[in-house]
Amino acid sequence: MANRPGMSDAEREVLRVLWDGGPATVREVRERLEGRGRTWAYTTVATLLQRLHTKGYADSDATVVPHLYRAAVTREELLDRRLKDAAAELCDGRAAPLLLALVQGNTFSPDELTRLRRMLADAAEREGPKQK
């Protein structure tokens, strides 16, 4: 994912709607937001979607009327970019301190722990035996 400008909280909320519900028109996004307790004007939602499009976070299909918007990045892609940025800013580019802080400060389900163990084992296998 190329570097993209930051997002406001409102833009992030609209992007979550696209992630959770899939492609939608401005009206559909507005209705989904209302279901989440947000009552924004149609023009506000349209502006937020246009900003997301301009910043590269959303795509718009202008061949259909009304325009259909969809997320241009996945949650995972955005998370990966944000974590790399945080590692660069806070940890001299190293991910390990971030990972350790996340693990220490959170609880995990048994499935998540299994996945973490598998990922750590895979990472250790890729590294191979260390030379002394």
C-alpha cells in the first residue's frame, strides 16, 4: 500500500462502514451510519466519501448512477501501514517493541493465541539456526 494521507475520525468511521457492509451508494452509507447512531447529512457523507476517494482509501464507480463506493484498502493493509509507521516513529523501525507492548497490554482468545504461536514458530523457522 502506497503512503496515503491521514484520515479524520469521521472518514475512518465511513471506511469502517464500507469494510463491514461492502460497496454502497452515499445514501446507503448514510443509512448504515444512522444504524450506528450517526445522523449526518447526505452532503456530509458525500464529502467524506469523496475525501476517502481523493486520499486513495475508497474507489468510486462512476459508470453507475448513483455512484457506488467501495473500500480501496483492507483493514489489514491499513493496520500493516499504521504499525510500520508507528515502528518507524517510535522504535527505530523495529516491530518487536510494538508487538511486545501489544501482547503485554491485551488479552487473547485461545484461537488468537494458537495463531500467534504458529506465526512465531513460522518466523523462527524462517530465521533458521543462529551461528555462534
